[in-house]
Amino acid sequence: MRKQQDGSDGRVLFRSDDDTLARMRKVANEQVEERAVGSIDGARKIFYSSSEFIPDNFRVYLNGILQIEGDDYNLLSSSSFTFVTAPPISSIVTLKYQLA
């Protein structure tokens, strides 16, 4: 990458070659596996991911069991979802998704 100009807000802007853009796309398409953000208290139904995801590639696992969208949970946004029934205390909610 080559420095192109200084941005008006102090940022340095870069001009990129095709190879760099391909590497950046690969990072953007990274697969993530993480625990859902939100306390599991037996009442909470809404949980979050730490990053925005591509909805078609979003999976929720409750105690290792794949949950079904529409039956077990519903998407609220590209970074949040709600369970139909709150997970019991001490459950583990794992998310697998592709970064948006």
C-alpha cells in the first residue's frame, strides 16, 4: 500500500493494490466462534455477538446443540438475536458466524 494523502480528520489514507484488497476481503470473510455476549440468568432472552455477522452464516448452539432459527431463536439485527425461551442458568451459548 502507498500513502495517498492525509485525511482532514488526521487519518492517513492509503491506496491499495489488488493483492492487498484480496487479503482485506479474506479478513472480512473470517469465521468467528465465540460465546454470546450477555449474562445467562434464566430470564434473559436477548444476546449479542461481539461483531456484526452475515445473517445467512449465523449459527447458535445451546450447550453444544445447534438451534434452529425461527423455532429456537430469531435474529433482531446483524449483531443480536433473541431466544424463544430463555436459556437455563449455567447454559453455554456459542455463536459461529462469518464477519459482515
